[in-house]
Amino acid sequence: MPKSKKSKASGRFGARYGKKVRARLVEVENKQRKKQKCPFCKKIGVKRLSKGIWKCPKCEKKFAGHAYYLE
């Protein structure tokens, strides 16, 4: 049997869990890894340190927010 090509971040799960669940996971993980807009200085560059903890390298503020991405 030929090996199938794994795609995106959900490729690590193989054929498990279903297509819709893996597609949602890819969407959330892509948003969470992007640099976000700082609510204090309005510059793009905020990175996620851990679940709900964010840090802006421009204004050096560390704050709590949404778990996966800021809105």
C-alpha cells in the first residue's frame, strides 16, 4: 500500500478523528501561531506564551487574554 501524503498540522493524526475535526484544529492552530495585534500599543507582534498568556515585544507588556487567539 502506498503511503498517503499528510497535510498541514493535522497530518500527525493520520486517518483518526474525522475530517471536520481535523480541519477545525488546523484553523485554530494557524490562528494561534500568527502574530496578533497588541491591545495596548496597537502594533502587530504579540505572541502566545502559553494558554491565555500573551506578550508584546514592542511595549514589553505581558497580559491575559483568550486562550488561542486575540480578537
